[in-house]
Amino acid sequence: MDKSLTMPVSGPAISAQAGSRLEAGPQGKRPRKRLSSRNIIVYGALGFAALYYLVPLYVMVVTSLKGMPEIRLGNIFSPPMEITFEPWVKAWAEACTGLNCDGLSRGFWNSVRITVPSVIVSIAIASVNGYALANWRFKGSEIFFTILIVGAFIPYQVMIYPIVIVLREMGLYGTLYGLILVHSIFGMPIQTLLFRNYFVSLPEELFKAARIDGAGFWQIYFRIMLPMSLPIFVVSMILQTTGIWNDFLFGVVFTRPDTYPMTVQLNNIVNSVQGVKEYNVNMAATLLTGAVPLIVYFVSGRLFVRGIAAGAVKG
Amino acid sequence: MAAHTQPGRPNQLFRNLNSKIASIPMMLTAVVIFLGGTIWTVVYSFTNSKLLPRLSFVGLEQYERLWDTPRWIVSIQNLATYGCLSLIFSLTIGFLLAALMDQKIRFENTFRTIFLYPFALSFIVTGLVWQWILNPEFGVQSVVRSLGWTSFTFDPLYNSDIVIYGILIAALWQGTGLVMCLMLAGLRGIDEDIWKAARVDGIPMWKTYLFIIIPMMRPVFVTTLVIIASGIVRIYDLVVAQTSGGPGIASDVPAKYVYDYMFFAQNLGQGFAASTMMLLAVAIIIVPWAYLEFGGRKRG
């Protein structure tokens, strides 16, 4: 658009000095047209793909704002004729799982009580691990790390029952503490890898200089490494928060119905067989559960992207 | 700190003492949970544990029973179908999207945000949304029918022959954004001069991608492949949310089989044997990769 506007203006300017340049031929890049067929294909394909990714979110929002009669009549893609927030209220405060009818709010607070401590504990452990592995290698440290990384690929189902036994022996089975411990354990491989890679990428001279000045393990960690690793802390916080909030398997295995996290409760509400299916309430509940990771994602923006890319490519 | 300022003979055990103390959680996790737990499960898979784990060995009986169970066979077939298609599609779509994003386009951030947001959502949310969209009574099928094509049938979640494809659609929606991001990071890591050289030589763009860029991105592809593959084997939540394994057992997967036998059917031995088979499947993927990657790194 703006190209066509500038063309007549620059026209005379070029012709004024054209004489000397004519033999040299056109200089520089030829301005590319905005609406070239190549661009149409690129944007068309991207737009089409974007549609596939956006439709489910749209359907969720639209459905959750409709009344049940309208859902039975209309199609799922049409916008609501009458906007109602009743499904949201019902999903939050009244939806039933089994005999409890206090909605998703209970699951929400359970998830908060699980996620916050789990994120803090797992990142604290993983950052120290990563630091030790990057700067204070000892005999066998790489072996433990290798076990940890390989362990990240072992299906959880293989280790779940032994953990149930261990937690039962410790008296933590079915409690929130038990689940927090489990999240810290299974977050460890990826988080440790993330921190180790980050600390390895820091200039070694920093560490050496601190050593020469007589700083020890914890001193270097708290006074040099921590202040420098804010980005990686934010990144791993984002990853852990969404990961733990979204967990289902551990929630269902290691908690009891009254401490179920939000995802488990959501699944129980939507997939319960008794009663009439209220699709609008279901979608409102689904959106509510997805809201926390979505907010984290949209707020963190490029940091989320950088985090997963850095963690994966360097590893 | 103390270990290093201490005078006297250095003791091998006390070298880096603080580092060792700090790594205790990691060592415990690695040895007790990851190694110990895995060995424990494998050992108990050779017993006839029912309600409680008991050490009375029955040899391979649990495995024989496992492979005689139709439900397990269905799970394995589902996993194989889902796994192959999911690998092919997510790598292809992910790379294509990344290549499109790499054309110096406008609104790159907007597109990236759109492609990646499903990855922030849980499999439960993903499964429930797609359960609703694929609902034959209200979803895509009914919308297309109301447009006039009355014989249109698209009910993957209620048709046991194609139910796994319904799950695949949802899984791709959730996961391809991540693949796109990894691939894009890989593409951005490629030296601009390579592109210039290819252009000077007059190599068409698709050929440059196919024969120069993709081979150069081998490490990115390998990493992505391993990430996707290990995710495939443990697929569980998505199936639970979207179909609960139904209709019947048509969309059952090994992870769900394990869970049901361990915690509902009170048949621990079966659960252990099935989870050991899952472990074996992962080992087949991981061991060659780990050997190549870590073995190679040590030499280099």
C-alpha cells in the first residue's frame, strides 16, 4: 500500500541522477510487492492454520455463554443470541461431582495449594542441582544426571506404585504434601537440565574469579549465580506452573476426592454419567480450568517461547 | 566452602562436600525413585500380586496373560497407530508452519501466539473441547448436515474404527505448536550465509529446505522426535478426557490399561507387567538415541 504511494515521489529523484547509473543497471533490491502470489500462499496457509488453532477456543467461549435451549437448537459455531453468565456461575459454585455440589471452586483452590509450593520447591532443588552439575562436578555427578535424564523418559506408570508405597510409609499418601513431593521429583529432570544448561552457558571466568576471591559453594550460588539467572528462573517458573496446574495423572493417583486438583475435578464434572449433560456449564468449567495456564501464557508471551526453545535445543 | 578452605590431606569423599550435600535430593530421586522404582516394578511384574504386592514369583505368567488379553492388544494397536501418525503429522505440520513463519512475515508474534497457546492447556481441557466439537449431535457433523449435506458422517468419538483419529486431531491441535517453535528456533539458528549461497547457486527454495536446511537441522529433529515419542508412549489424560477409552475399549491405551489394573481391578501383577512393557517400548526409542547422543558427546 505505502509502496505505491512513494513510487511517484521517488520517480523524479531517480531520473535526475539516472544518467550516470544507467549503464550500471538497477541498483539494490527490487522492491517486493506486498501482494505477490508467494505472499498470498504464505499468509493464506498461516491464516488457515490459525483458524484450526483458534476455533476450539472460540467454540468454548461461545458455548459457555449460551443457554441450554439455544445449544440444542443452534450450531456450535454461531455466536450466542442471548449472552448469559449463568453457566459460569454454575460451573464455579454449583456443578456436582458425585455427592459434592460446590462446583469447581474447591478444585481451583486445591490446585493453587498444590501448584504454588510445588513450583517453589522444585525450582529451588533443580536450580541447586543444575548449579552443582555445571560448576561443581564431582565423581559420579554425571552418572546421577544421566539417570535423571533417562528417568525423564520412563513412563510415570512404571514408577507410580513404588511411590505410592514410599508415600504410604512416610504417611504422606493422599495428602497435598505427598503430591507436592511427587511434582518436585518429576519436575526435577527437565528443570535440572534447564538450569544446568543455563549455568554452563555463563562465562566460566565469573565462577573462577569468585573462587579465587575465596567464595564457596553457597556464596557463589546466592551472590553470583542467582542474581544472574533471573530469566531462567522466570522461564522455569512458567513451565512448572503450567505443567503442574495441568497435571492429571498424579492428581488422580496421589490425592483423595476432597483434595482433587482442578483438572481431575473438571474431568469428573464433565464426564460424569448421571444427570442431564449441560454443555454450556461443561465448557465454562473447561475454560475456567484452562484460564490459569492461558493467563500465564499470554502474560509471559515471548518468555514462554524462549523457554521451551532454549530448553529443548540446547539439550 | 568449608571443604575447600580446610587444610590437611584432601579426602576424596569430602571433596566438593557442599556440592554433594546439595545434590542429595537429585541423587535420591535418581537412585531411589527412578532406578529403584523401575527395578521394583520390573521385579514385581514376575509375581502374582493381586491386591497387595507379594513376592511369589510366577515367571512370565503375567506377560502371557497380558498378551492374551484383547484389551491390551487393542491398546497396543491404538498406540502404534496413534504414535506413527502423530510423529509424522506433528513433524510435518510443525516444520511447515515453522518454514512459513520464517519467511520474514508480518505479525509473526501473533501467529506464534495462536499456534502455541493450545500447548499451554492441559490434555484434559484439550480432550473435553474436542469431545464437544466432535459431538455428533451438536458439533461438526450436525453443522455440516444443517448446511444441506444430510448424509455427512463424522463421528470419530462414537465409531470404534476411527476413534483414535479423533484423539489424534486433538493431540495435534495441542502439540504441533511446540514442534513449530522448536523447528523455528532451529531454522533461526541456521547461518544466513547458507541461504545466500543457495540463492547464488540458483537452488530453488524447496530444494534448499529439503537437501540443505533439514540435514543441517538434524539435532533439532532428533530432539523433537525424542520429545514427541516419549510423550506418545505416556498418552493418558487426553484419552481419559476425550473418550474414557470408549466406545467400549476401542480407544484404550497402555497407560490407561496400567492405571485401571493397578488402582481399579486390584490386579497389580497385570499392571506391573503392562507398565514394564511400556518401559520396554520407551527403551527401544531411547537407548539408541542416548547411545548416539551421550556416547558421541563423550568421545567428542
